[in-house]
Amino acid sequence: MGLTVDTFIEELREHLGLDEDELDESAALLLLNRSYWDVLNRFPLREKEKVADFSTVDGTALYELPTSFEALRLVSIEDLNDEQHTPLNRLTRFRYEQLYQNSVDAEGKPTDYLREGECIRFYPTPDDAYNITIGYWANLDDLVSGSAEPDVPREWHEVILFGAIWRGFLRLKDYEQANATKMQQIALINNIVPVESKEEGDSHYSGLEIRRDENYT
């Protein structure tokens, strides 16, 4: 069994030598979430990998994506005739403006896309209802008080905890303890093999590659 959020808070207070009055729930959750956000930002955890589908509309180029996301991994389009999926190329705004023509005659099957905030714009503007598949890194929910475990593998729970602890020591201006705890967190990270790396070892054709951030701070 992994650590629940309430257990995270209890352990954080114990490690820092603080009681509930000295480190209330909101302050503890802020330290824990700062550590959690850092882990999610730096490492390609499988739990962040999501897929969604939607259809284009004839004559409409801009689409709000069906869910909030951190980054797009892949956008593909399905052919109307043979159902073949083809990845789309990503455009810059400058290149899109070079190519775009505001004309019905310029519409067609999209070959490229441009990300605009939480939306994507297709080029050329779709001339039919095409099925679009997007692969993306999701924004996982923040940690909140309660009995639920974080939505990450259990081996990362201690990493999150130690990240909150050294941040707590920094607040207390105990720099020696902060540095020692941070080194413990780094050691834990270096001993973790992400799921993708395990799959790469099991499958010659997996095509997956993981690069750990050796300058993790």
C-alpha cells in the first residue's frame, strides 16, 4: 500500500518536527504539491499519457481540445476511405500565416496543425468530418487532503515526500538538513526504473527511450 495524502501530511510534520499549529494543512499541501508538480514536470510517468478523439467540422480550422493538457505528444488524422491513420506535422505561427488562404477552395484534408493555448488549428482547413486522435501529457489533479493516494506509481511516493521535506527545511532556514534531504531524494530517484524503461528491456520493438534528468534539482 502506498502513502495517502493524509499520511504524507503526518510524515511531513514528523520529519520537520512541527505540529499542526506550526504547519497547518494548507501549508503542508503547498509543500507537497510543489514537490509533486516538480516530479510530474521532470519525468515521463505513464499516468500522464492520455489519448482523446474528436471529429473535425467542414470549414472549421480551430478546435478546443476535449481536455486540459500539459503538452501534445502526437496528432493524427484518419483517412475517410481506407481508415489509415497519419501523423500531422506541427507548424509555427509564422509558417501557418505563410501557408493559410482564407478560401473555400483552399480547404482539404489537414496535413499540419498549430497549437494555440488549449486549442489546435488545422492546415489546411478541413473540408469534411475527419476523425482526429491526439496523444498528450495530461495535467494530473493536485494533491488534496483525504485518504486517496496520488495518481502515480507507489515508488514515487517517497520521492514526493522527501521533496516536500527539503522544501520545508528551507522554509525553516535549516540549510544543512535541506541539502541532506535533497540528496536522499535524488538517491531515491536514481534507483527508480520508470515503466517505459522496463518495457524497453522486455520488447525489442517497443521504440521507447527514457532519459533521466541527471541534473535534477
